Amino acid sequence: MAHGLPTAAPADAGLCPERTQHIVQMLQHDVDRGHLPGAHVLIARGGHVVLDATVGRLNPARRKAMPADAIYRIYSMTKPIVSVAAMRLVEQGRLLLSDPVGQYIPGFMNQQVAVPGPHGVKLVPAERPSTVQDLLRHTAGLTYEFTGNGHVNALYANAGLNDRQQTNAELCERIAALPLAHQPGSAWAYSRATDVLGRVIEVITGQGLAEHLRETILQPLGMHDTAFHVPPAQHHRIAEAFKHDPDGGVQMPMHDPREVPKLEMGGGGLMSTAHDYARFLQCLLNGGELGGARILSPHTLAFMTADHLGSTVPHADNPLLPPGHGFGLGFAVRTALGEANVHGSVGTYHWSGIGGTHFFVDPELDLFAIFMAQAPNQRIHYRMKMRGVVYGAVVG
């Protein structure tokens, strides 16, 4: 198989064969009723892939079936890869989590925070600088333009941050010129922090982010189809979404993977395949090594997938971080067996992409699962649905 990982029958890995096959049947049913254009689901346990299946079409406007080597826009599933790259620099002594972001990007020194009040928004000085740890755990005071309707969200929306023909350096200059939405360290807010982290990596290494990721993670792990654009010879493998969403609502515009962007966006720019991402997740589940390539120490991975928010950083009202979860360095982390509305052992870590992709890794069960689709408006539905059916198949 193109993933290059060992395979096993579901029953040999503690999964019920009928329940495992039901996952495929369920997704096929959703394709048949026009709710899902096409998808790829991959489950591995004990170092062996036990389900690797596709349903539907590569492009719902055409007849071609979804191939196993389809290339997807993975959006924010870029973040864990970039976070791992940053932690490699920590392991090499080239970066400290306590370093102020402004040490690498001067515009982040002396930032101001927008504070709403009865007479409008007031700017006050940041009480402390944002740090590299803040970038990794989304406590740097940054935001996204689409995560709310506050003053800073509106400033982000009007700042040209989505221009794919700007460099990472130019993007970070624009972000640094905007006020913070929160005091650094005071709140968890999903944000463009990993875009900024990508630029920190560039400053330290003297390499473009794409080059650095390729040299240190993607090539060593055999992730040959993961990049910031899809080369012409592979355009026929790009998965597409419905032209008009079957559930109605506003259709999310998706970027063109054929375009070669100047912006190598650490928070959401990569394209990948289920097989490539499976190699990345198996490396993490192995404690940072795959096929003789050591990417991180097991101790660093344990540190990354611990909760870095604790009781000191409020996040209870954020739908992206459900009850029973905290956030580590690049991943949401399960902190309680109950509370959340999805299955998962304590210590399970996960993240998703706005285009419809999702993964979770359960170290306690030695299990990971990947769902790849280009279905942005259905993304939350399938994140939750996949948890139930995957854990429902694990019987041993």
C-alpha cells in the first residue's frame, strides 16, 4: 500500500470486522443520498492499518471514483506538522518556549490589547510579551477573522491576511500591526498563531517554511505528496467539494491547490493525502520515530500532548475546545473520560481542518483514525460521527 505501513485484519487488532465494515457502509450511504461528495477513512491500531477505504467521487461534478491517492486541502491539520517542526528546534537548543515572539519578529514587541468598554474600544499595553509557548497553545492574544464578530476580528478581516501572494514575513508584519484580542496568556483563542510560528521557524533556520518542513519531516517520513501546492503532474488527484452545499447555507470558498503561493502558511496551507498523514500519525504514536527516522523524542511528544492550559487559562466557552479537553502544543488533548460529547480515552489528542478533514490519536488504545473529505459545511458532523463509529468498532 502507498502508506507503506503494515496491515492487519480488523479482528487481529481488536476491532469487530462487521462494525469496521459498517463505517464504510455508513459513509457510502451518505454519498448515495448526496450528503458527502467522497471521502477516505483510515484506521490503524497496534502499528497496523486495519481499514483503508474510499467512497464517492474525487470531484462530485465528474464520474471518477475517489482514489486512495487523492490529495486534499488539509487546512489546519497543517498546524500539528509545523508544531512538531518547532519542537525539533527546541530539542536542538535553537528555540526556547519562553522566548518572546518579538525576539524573532520585532513587530511583536510592545503590543497593545483592544479592550471593549461602554465608550468604545480602548488600547492598553500588553502586560507581558507573547511567547513561543503562547503561539503553540493559542494563548498569544491573536485571533482569526472568522471566530467571532469582535473589534479585532473585524480588523483581521480587513487586513489582507488571506492574500496568498504575500510572504510569511509580510503576513506577520500585518498581524503584528493589529492589536491583540486578549492579554497574552489570559485566554485560549484559536488563532493565526501557527502562521506566526511558521515565520519564527524561518527566521531561526534561514529556510523557507516549505523547504524546512520538506527537509526535516516530510522527506524523512516519506510524505511525498504533502506540500503547499500540487504540481501540474498531480492535478488529476485533487479532491473537490460540492459546488453547492447540500445542506444550504453559505458556501465556503476553498483555495486553489494548483496555485503556487508565496504564502507558506503554517496554520493552514498544506495539501496532503490520507496515506501521507497516516505516516505522520504513526510516527507520533511510535513516540516520534518511523522507519528509522527519528523526528522527536518520546518525552517531547508526551510534553506536547499534555494539557498546557490547566485551570489558569479559561476556555470553557469555546466550541472548538469542548468540555473535558485542554490544549497542548499543537493539539487538543482529552483531559477527562466524560464531559465531552465524543468518545476518547484520557490523553487522546486530535485536530481538524476547516475543509472537512480530521484525525485523532488515542495512545491508550494504540489507535489512530483519519477522515479526509472536502466537505467544509459537514465538517463538524463528521468529526463527531467518526468518533462514535470508530470507537464502536473497537471491541478488544
